Amino acid sequence: MDVIANQLFAGLSMASILLMIALGLAIIYGAMGVINLAHGEFVMLGAYAAWALQTYVGIGILLALPFVFISVAVVGWIVEKVVVQNLYHRPLDTILATWGIGIILQQTVRLGVGAESRFVKGPDILTGNTEIGPLIMSNYRLFVIVFSIAVLAATWMLMTRTEFGMKLRAVIQNRGISECYGIEAKRIYSITFAYGAGLAGIAGALITPLFSTIPTMGTGLVVDAFLVVIVGGLGSLIGSAAASVLIGEATAIFSIVINDTLGRIAVLAGIILLIRFRPRGLFPTETRR
Amino acid sequence: MKRRDFLGSLGAVGTTGMLSTPALLSSASRAFAQGNDIPVGLLFSLTGAVAVVESTLHDAALMAIEEINAAGGVHGRQLRPIIEDPASDPATYADRARRLMIRDKCVSVFGSYTSASRQAVLPVTEQRKNLYWYPTLYEGRECSRNVMYGGAVPNQQQDDLIPWAIENFGPRFYMIGNNYVYPKEENNYCKTLLEQYGGEVVNEEYVPLGHSDFSSVINRIRAEKPDVIFATVVGDSDVAFARQYHAAELDPSKMPVVSLTRSEVEVKAIGGEAAAGHFSSAPYFMGHATPENEKFVEAYKSRYGGDQVTHFVSEAAYFQVYQFKAALEKLDPANITPETIRDAAVGLRLNAPQGEILVDENLHTHLWPKIGQWQANGQAEVLVESKERIAPKPYAAYEGQTCTGQGLVKA
């Protein structure tokens, strides 16, 4: 029983990390239809930004988060302006272009910062565990869970309760018509891409105290992010949240029942089955394209 | 660009190309014809996934070569390092090894960190009857006459470690490793030792290479309450494992992680605080107090930077070059071939940073295993030092099989 409770928490913690990584992608891929294979590298840049701020400026991860968000968003904005913007009519080419950008970012960090794993210290106030009976929860993981829910809520508000969100949804539904109504679709897309990249950067900064910070760290993460977005359904924030909880918990349960290696296989097999019967994911958004 | 300009620049490129090619060829053949230096290959990845560790091996080996050259070389001849970058890809290792052995006529090649890359080079070095110097600790179960093994095999890392861990912490072992050959072979040997000393395995678990979320593993450890975590997790996985283990506040004094793979490199990334209190078994630690080691560490730091660390594989990459040099010195300069070097190296004693080592006739190395406890400053304090040099038994876990000077002998 203790094991199951702890494992459910572990699944939730995995889900929160998945959600943080996938949210930016859900917006970029879901809203704009750009298959952004450089997303993992945005996560990596966030991790390195957190490392640089801690090592050279001396501010901890929590305080660094806004700076990380801004700096990675700027990188995303530049990438969108220079490359992605020219490829909206050729969605398949964006795969190749963003893949290339990913490699460039990865090798730049490798050459500039070095290939070895970097050490980022976790925040002192979040060390230790909270224990409720047999359930032992790492404070830092609890914080990531709460934070990811907050980011999800903020993104949801942005999409549904602000003028910017309304414009974005209009552009998603029909770019031509919304431009007729005076919405500057180009600008909306740039901001959306930058926002998605910034979210990826925050995710990267948040996982540094748990994972190893290396130039290739994004490669595996982008796969997980795509799984979440595809299972959740394109463009659906609620779908992404549900899918990350589903995948996180399934990974946790399978890994305790079988083991981590077979558990991973079981999760992937489950996703294939799910896609077979719900090809548009759990919560597909109804839009005309 | 106008067509004429384009043709002009094309012509210029073509001419330089033609000019430079014969120049390259002639310099190469002249160097070999003069025969006043000894070509040695360095085959460590400088790019790609394993470059993190392999570049340090490259640095250590290159430093040894240059030290030898600065001291006058061997019989007055300089060692000429020929550097290839196999880019972390096993097939490229085989290709570049072939190039070094055939085109560059290297009498020895130093290289590799992973078992996969060593096994890719193995058929090449055996076919060319060359000599491949492999510095890494590995899982054993190999007995080539064309590979010089400088790292520890399972019996050298575990024979002292397992009884010590049982005595100090208890008999219940939890095995965690990455899912590939090295952890499985080490665990295999560990199980035979546990049987012998009355220990038991509470769980044996493998995670995929590069696995980074250990919360399930940590929950299982918490539920099982083992006495010792026997870890063969490598690279980034080990960094993630150690950090999450620390974040979960599992106490190293009650449930220590005893690792065969964690070195100064990993500890630097883990952070001293999270690594402190856990143990590693290795023949070398950076803080080991011998004059040879002080010289090695100082030279390494002054060359590559004060924040660099030396570790149990870079030490072997360094001393293997000196073993090579000592073997050359025993030989008649007119009769240097990979096979004569190999035969001269057998039985050779050398004061390495870890202590006086000896090359066994099975081409593995007799080493000085140590058990170190990591400190918050990122260095290990050596708690147990083997009383004698331990002989390498690459087939220790397989009864009836022995690696000898004639190759593998099956009873």
C-alpha cells in the first residue's frame, strides 16, 4: 500500500515535469501546426541559462526563472523570425529546419560551454521531504507539481481570457479571415512561438536539480513531449495535462509492476493502441483548418 | 557572383587542392622513410555522446606522449601521435583503427572508453596483429592477444569491496545498473561473491541507458530497505540517480550507494554535497598520495586548467603510454612490431599514480584496488586500500575458464 501511494506520487511528479516540457510544444505544435523538433534544445537552453545565472551571477533557480523565461523566449522569437516564419506554408520543411536548428543549438552549447555535465544547485528552501503517514514527498517535486499547475492555469487564462488569446484562437481557426479583421497573424505567431520556447526554458531550469545538465539532454525530452501532445490531442491544453498525468502514472505503475525498461515499452505500446482507436488524441479540438 | 568570377575562384580552389595533395603525400612518406619517430595512434572520441569522458582520456594520453618526447623520446626517437576522432560511433572506431594501423603504420593504438567501441576495434586489431591499449575498467570475459587491458576487471573491483560492504553495512544488496553488458556481468560476479560471504540480493534492476527519472527506483529502495545499494549506473544516469537519491533524503550512513562506476567526473556534476558519504571502488582516486600521482595531477591541472579532475580511467590512459614506452625501451630499435612490444610488456613493472602495477601474461594489469568515500569537496577519502596487488581474472565469474598467456583456456 505504501509503495502504491509513493508510486502514485512519483507518477504525478513525472507528469508535472512532462507537462512543463510539453506545454510549450502543445502551444507551438497544437496552435501553429509547426512540428518543432528544436523544442528539446529550448529545454536544454533553459537548463544552461539557469546554470549560467547561478554560476556567474549567483542567483538561485527560483529567482532565475523569469530571466530564463525571457532569454529562451528571445531565442525562440529569433528562430521564429529568421526561419520558421518563412515555412508556415510548408509544414514538412519545418521538421527539417527545426531539427537543424536543434543540432546547431546543441553543438553551439557543446563548443561554447563544454560537453561535460554541469552542476546546478537546488533551492535551499525546498530541500527535504514532506511526510504524510507512509507517503514521503520530496518538497522540490511538490513544488514542481504546484508550479506546473500554475503555469497551465496561466496559459489557459492567456488563451481564453485575454485579447491576445482571442486573436490567437482566431488565427488558428482561420488565418485569412482573421487577417481581414485586422489581426496581425505574423506577430501573433511570433509571440506564441516565443512564449512556447520560454515555457520550455522554464521546464529546463526546473529539472536541473533532478537531472543531469548536458548538451544532449533535450533529445530524449522532446520525444516525451511529442507523446504527451499527440496523446492529449492537438492544441488542447486540458488534453496535454490529462495526457501527461496518464503517461506519468502509467510509467510509474508499469515500472513498479514490471521494471523501468519493460515499463517504458509497455507505455509506448499502450500509446500505439490508444492512437489506433483515438487517432486525434484524447481531447481533440474542433477547428476548421 | 559573375560567371567569370566564379570560374576564377573555382580555378583557384582547384589549384591549391592540386598543390596541397602531393605535398601532403610526400611529407607523410618522407616521415616514414626517415624512420626517426614512432607513430602511435590516439583513438578517443572528441565529439559525440561519450566525448565527455573520452576527451579526458585523450588529454591524459597525449600529455604522457608529450612528456616522453620532452624527456628525449625512446632510444632518441620521438613518439608521433596520430589523432583520429571516431565521434562516439563504434563503426567509425573500426574504420579509424584500420586507417591508423594500415595507412599510418602505427605500432600501437590507444583508445576507447566503452565496451562497444573496444569490441568494434577488436577484429581489426586481431586481423592486423596490432596492439590496442584499452584503459577502461570493463566487465571481463575477453581474452584477446592484441589488446592491452589497463583497467580493472570485476574481481579487482569487487573481491575486497563485497566482504567489506557486508561487514560494515549488512548483507542485503540492491543492484541497480544500466541495461547493457557491463552492469550485468558485474552483478553476475557480485552474486557469486554474495553467495560466498552470505549476502543476498533483494532486487536486481536495470534501467535504460540515459534513464533520468529514478523516483520509482527510489520508492522501491525505500520499501525494500536494503543495506547496500550496489550501483553500476553510468554517466548522466548516475548523475541523475545520485541527485535524486540525495533529494529523497536517503541516508548514506544507513543505505550507502557503493558504485563501481562513479568517479571524480561524475561527482563534479552530482555536486559534492549529494555525493558525500557514498562509496566507490576503483584502483585510483585523484587524492591518492604518491609522488607519481602528485606529479600527474599537477601536470594535468597546469596543462588543462585548475578545475579539471583526473579519474581512474584517465590515470590508466596515462600510465599505459608509459607502459608502452617501457616496453619499447626493452626492445632492439630495429625490431619494433606490435607483437614484440606486447611480449616485452608482459611482466613489466611500473610506478603508476595508483602504485606499482604489473602487466599479467594475459595482458590485463595487476592493480591496487581501493575503496573511497566521497567527501563534500568532490574528492574521495580512501578508507580501504588493498594490501597487495590484485591479479586480473577476466573470467572470474565463469568456472573452468581462464585467460592465460596462450589465450582463453577452457577446462
